[in-house]
Amino acid sequence: MQKQYRVSRIYPWPAQPVSTSRADTVIAMPSKKPGRPRATDITDAIKKTAARTMATDGYSKLSVDGLATEVGTTRPTFYRRYPSIAHLVLEILDENFGAGPEANTGSLRGDLLAMQVDHVKMMASPLVSKTLAGLFEEIANDPSVHDIYRDQFVLPRRAHVRRVITAAVERGEISPATDLQLEAVCDMLNGPVISRVLLPIDAPLNDGFARSIVDAVCAFLGAPPAK
């Protein structure tokens, strides 16, 4: 087959053979030019900036304008991702703490203590303790925020408690009738912790506090005393 030659009309050097093989064909791709940040990068930056503000300055210092300015984005960009600051805060809390751990230590007291220590640790975190008061106001006024908080944080943790009580009944640790007192037990586990976060009493949020709550709950349920 006769070789074909490309004729150069600009450069003085000899013309080169043109390969007819597809394997030898090289397509020059345009170089990637810098452009706008990816959507995921903006979302991550918004969450990171908001989390820092939550942990240092609290919920009241969060604003769409402030976040947009610090991240270098716009209000419409924020609202394409979140309906409100409260929805952003709930996503951050969910990613950091989720629904809490399930416990299976083999005893009612051990299970409750494992869950309560984790719960107290979460509530003592600045990410939560400096945010809770403002978030509760949003929960009271915005039905969608109320529903998300209930579905992501309240109901899963109550389901954990229900499983623990059911297991304790099956082991014979407590009376089957105590299964009907689930709501009261959950209130006993959560109420004192929320009180210490919201009220200016300067009382510690630590493992000892978690243990004292569990002792009270176990006594309420008629469980054997701690050994």
C-alpha cells in the first residue's frame, strides 16, 4: 500500500508519514481549566463551617448570610441544599452521632449503662450542648424540623430502649408488666440529661451522672441491685 504524506504548509521540515492504523491515532484532549467548585465540595464546606460555629459560638450565631460569606458562596446555593439552618444542623448532628449504639451486654443494667454513657457524652459535646436550646425552639415552631428530630434521634433511641427492656423481660430480670412503662423509662433516661444541658446549674455531664440515672431506672423497673 502506498504511504500517504501530510504536506506541511507552515513548517519547513519534511512531511511525515500518516499512519492509517486506529491504534496509532492520538486525539488531543483539551486541558482541564479551573472552574467552579464541585457541588459536594461546597456542601462539605458549608457543613464544616457550620459545625465549627456550632461548637464555638452556638446555634444563635449561625446564619445563611454568614455561612455563605465564609464559604464563598451564595444564599441560593445554600437554599438549594437546605431549607433552613435547622435542617443543616440536624444533618450535621446525624452525621456525627446518628441513632446511638445498640447494646447487648447480657444484663439490663449493662445495656442501659452502655447506651446512657454514650448519650451523656453526645449531649456534653459542644456541638450539641451549645446548639440544643436554639434547635429546640426550631423544633417547637417548624413541623418539618420536629419530624426530622423525632425520626432521626428520638424514635431510634427509644427503639433501642424497648429492645433492651424486652431482652431483660425474656431473661427474667424484670417483670413483663414493666414493658408497658417504656415511655416513662425513656423520659427518666433523657430528662435529667437535657435538664443539665439547658439549665444553668453547672453540674457535670459525665459517666458518674449516667450511672446514677441508670441506677434510678433499674430501681424503678425492679431490677436486681448492682453488684
